Amino acid sequence: MSSERVQAFLDERAPGLRVERAGADTSTVAAAAAALGVEPGQIAKTLALRAGERALLVVASGTARLDGAKFKARFGAKPRMLSAAEAQELTGQPVGGISPFGHPRPLQVHCDESLRAFDVVHPAGGSPDSAVRLTPEQLAALTGGDWVDVTR
């Protein structure tokens, strides 16, 4: 059901972009890269985080690591990963398949600069066996996300 919500979001805002079923597990960066035949860095992982009381999503390259000091400087609080249950409640999507699109209510999404190293990236499509192929610029435009530098 969550992949269908992601596709409905794309149909409304970016006709032509499709949620692609990988036919294999895509719940980790390594698995997604292998299933999609791309570099791990091209996997756009969606991190569900809390900065103080504020919940937000950061989409970053699969090989980038969150930098706590950069995150705190940008968001004013240390990052805290949401639990699987919190992330699913917030996004309506399971961990390992959290997409930056198609949530039950609007969420703050931030795109990390690490994505700009690639012409094409692949965020999850709402399930642990799906992805969406698009450019980093399309990702930022569709999410309304601003560009941040919070990884190393």
C-alpha cells in the first residue's frame, strides 16, 4: 500500500516517474545497489530523525555518514534516529523502504549535498523491494527539500 501512495504522489507531481519493483530486497544500501545494478553511493537513503522535538527526513547518498556536529550546527540539536515504529508512524512506510515521497501528512525533507555527486539517484519507493530513479534536482524539487551539508 505504501508504494501505491508513493506512485500516486509521483503521478500527481511528476508524471513519468515510476516506482520500480526490484524483484529483490532493497532494504539496505548494499542490497539496493546490487538489486538495481548501481553504485552504493547512488542509493538515496532516507533517514528519519529527530532534532529536539522536531521530526524530519534527511535524504543522503548511500555511502555518506551522518555527521553529528554538522547536523547540530544546521538544526540546533543532536540527531536522534527514530525507532522503526516511530518512523513507520511518521511516514506510513516500513524501515528499509522509507521514501522521501508519499507520506500521510507533509514532512520536512532535507537533501544532503552528497547526492549531488551523482547524475541519477535511487530513493526507496515505499517498500523494501522498490525504488524510484530520478536526478538529485528532481528529488529536491519534488520534496520541497532544501540542500544541507550534514554528512561526511
